[in-house]
Amino acid sequence: MTRRLPGTTALLALEAAARHQSFARAAQELSVSEGAISRQIAKLESQLDVRLFHRVGNRVELTEPGARYAADMREALDLIERKTRQLQAESRVDAPLEIGVIPTFASRWLIPRMAQFHQRHPGIRVNLRERTEPFDLADSELHAAINIEHPAWAGLHVQPLFQAPLLAVCHPDLAGREPARMPLLHKYEDGEQWTAYARHSGIALPSADSGPRYDRFSLLIDAARAGMGMALVPRLYVEEDLHGGRLCAPWPHAQPLSERYVLVSRPGQPSTALETFSAWLLEQSTAG
């Protein structure tokens, strides 16, 4: 069946004209004449049998169906552009790996180990892109993501890396304070963690849901180091602080509480560089 679709030139003219609400400015952006934009829009309106713009003198204004169609075509053009860049990047032998990472994980665990990876594999360049929450990997330009285990990764290739136990840490000056009087620090999306900690550790925390909240573990750790209270964080993020005496862990470990880290990639995405990086990550996660 033959597809009867508008040409790319006409859609680009529509997208630019809709965004600028001006044929003249669209023409300037696309390096064509204003008349060329006008002809493309007229051709598109004829093909669709729908009026896309109201023309009032030298001004143009989107009609209601024109505005809807222009928004839909902008999304379609964005998708085409992303998929084209993705294919081009995957086809290059020397293309860098684009990896999405949780910022705190990257700064406190991954980056300190990356020099070793580059020494071992000097031909593979790894670019790190900040991704704090699970996202639509299939619709991104990233080759893979290091993140926590999450239902959002369903349908993707998920390689378990390691399980990081959560540890209650505070400034050494607060170590002797009674739990009932200890300020508790929270991570925004983990509002029930202290309640779970109290249940598994046997420590009574009458105000387990009170206290300041922070977006990232890095902010939570900084607050604990500043003496603001007790933070529940992955142990792998605070090893150096514990060894250096900047933090201490006076409360017992609650065994079931942990963060599970995974490497997520698209299924059927062959890449020697990604396979090499994945194998190295597994080696590092085993080493601790």
C-alpha cells in the first residue's frame, strides 16, 4: 500500500511557520524565500484539504486544526531527528558510548574508577549524561543507563550489577545522641525508608516521617556531614567519609534495606564497546 504522506520540506515549513507565527521568519530560519514558505503551506493545505493558517495582511495565525497538526508534526520531526542521530552514532566504529547515570553514583563510585577503564580500553570513549529518574531509554540517544532496578525498565535488557545496603550515618559529634532525639534526614521519593528501618532494626523512631528532605543522596550526605542529622544512604557512597572520620554509623544495619543497581540497554543492540563496558562494570561491582 502506497503511503500518501506530506513531504519533509512542507512539514519543516509548517513547523517553522507555526513556531514563529510568521512566514518571513520561517523563511529566514530555513534560508529560503518567503514565497517558498507560502507555496509549501498552500500545497500542504491542498493535500490535507484543511486550512492551517489564517492570513490577515502580512500576518498569519494558526487555525485550531492547524495548531494541533503543527504540534503533532513537531513531535514526529523530533522523533525522526533523534532516531537518525541514534542510527548514525551506532554505525560509527569510533562512536563514543553515551551512558545515562545517577549523579551521586557517577561522582562517588563510577568516575573514581573510570581512569582504570580508559587505561585498559583507550579506544573507547564514554560520555556520561545525568539521569536522576528512570526514563524512556528507547526514545533517547543514550546507549545504556546505570540506574536502580525499576518497573520502567520492562522490555529492556537489564544487567544486574550489585546490591548496595543502606546505612544510617551521621556526623561523629551526634553519634551518642538518643534515637528518639536524633533529627532524621530524608530523600524525597523514599519517604517510608525510616519507618522501614525502624521496623527492621528494632530502633524506636517516634518521628520517622519528620525532618528535611533532599532530592539526591549527595545532598543528603552533605547534610549529614554538616551535622544536621542522621541520613540513610547506600554504603558505597560514604566509604571514604567513614574511613576519614567525617561520618560514622553508630546505629545497626537493617539487612533488607538496599538499592539494587542495574545496567539497562536496548535488547538486540550489538555493540562491542558496550559489551566491553558492561563486562568491566560487572568486574568492578564484584570487586566492591
